Amino acid sequence: MRNQSQPITSERLGQKYDAAAPGWADKMRLLGYFDAYLGFLSADPVVHHGQNALDVGCGTGAFAEARAVVQPNGSVTLLEPSEKMLHQAKSALARRGVDAVIEQSRLEDFSAGFPYDCILAAHVLEHCPKPVDALRRMRELATPGTDLWLVVSKPHWCNAIIWFQWRHRTYRPEVVADMLARSGWDLRTEHSFPTGPPSRTSRGYKAVAI
């Protein structure tokens, strides 16, 4: 697929997400992404999901919401350049009793006052001109031993359709593994989503900060 195409500029991408925000959360639930994220995070019941999480490119908060289900305590910071998406995400977490911190920023511009012990990032790398740099920045924001829960678009004809709107990239598992290794992360497991659109568009990766 179009891995070498140029992603939409960050400014234009933010505008598109602002426009899509009103119906985004319902659409993602209908397509099964919330359930997919929940299954990914709960695949290993003994894993702890940190006390101080960062959701990079949180959208309307589905990934952070799923974490709140499997681990209701602890804090979460929602990082997102789209203001409308960000406030929907905060409201979604509030309905689950989580008072999330919101940060309207791109990943490369974000400055944290402390490191995080859990990082979530769903469908972020696909929009980054330099995905290895993005993963390195996530590593800089993490304490050693932090788990990274990463969801990345994979080559499939469904993503060819999505590409016409979002101009995102797709990555094969071996490419993701290489990017993680080059950016300070140790890949531990991969996760295949079992059903629905997530099974065709996405793949999960759990890595640990080294």
C-alpha cells in the first residue's frame, strides 16, 4: 500500500479531525474499535497499566477509556492537537469517573513535567512524517520499564479505502518491530484483533521502554 505517500500536514489533519469530532466516538464504537482496544489491554490479566498514563493522539478517548475499564485508578493525560476531539475525550473519561488532564499539542511539541509509566498510542504513527522520531519522543516521555500499547494500521484493502480520506500510511509487522528497536523500545508481544474492521485495518504491539 501507499507507505511512501506524504501524510496530510499536521495543521490540515487537525482541521479534518475537528470536523469529524461530533460523530467520531459513536462511529468508533459502532465499528468495534473500543471493544478491540479493551481486548488488547486485557489480553494478559496480570499486566498492570500504570498509575500515570499518557494517551498520545487520543482522538475522542477510546483507548484511554478502555484502560479506565481494566484499571480504574491512576491518572491519565490526553494528548491531542484537535481541540474538539480533546474535549470529547475528557468528557468520555469523566463519565467513567476519571478526571483526565488534557494537553492540546502535537507530540513533537509536547513538554511534560514528569515521565509516564504507561503510554497508549492508537493510529498515530501512520500520520507521522518520521515515525521513528515519534517513537523516540514517546520513549523520552516514559520511565524505564514503561509499557507502550501501540496500535498501527496494517496493509489491507480496507485501508486503501480509508487512505482516500486520511492519507495515512500502513506498516507491516516487521517494519513496526524494526522501528521500535531503533527507538528504545523492546517489542514483547503482537496482538491480532479477532473481529470486525479492527481485524482488517489494525494490529497491536506491546513494547517496553529500555
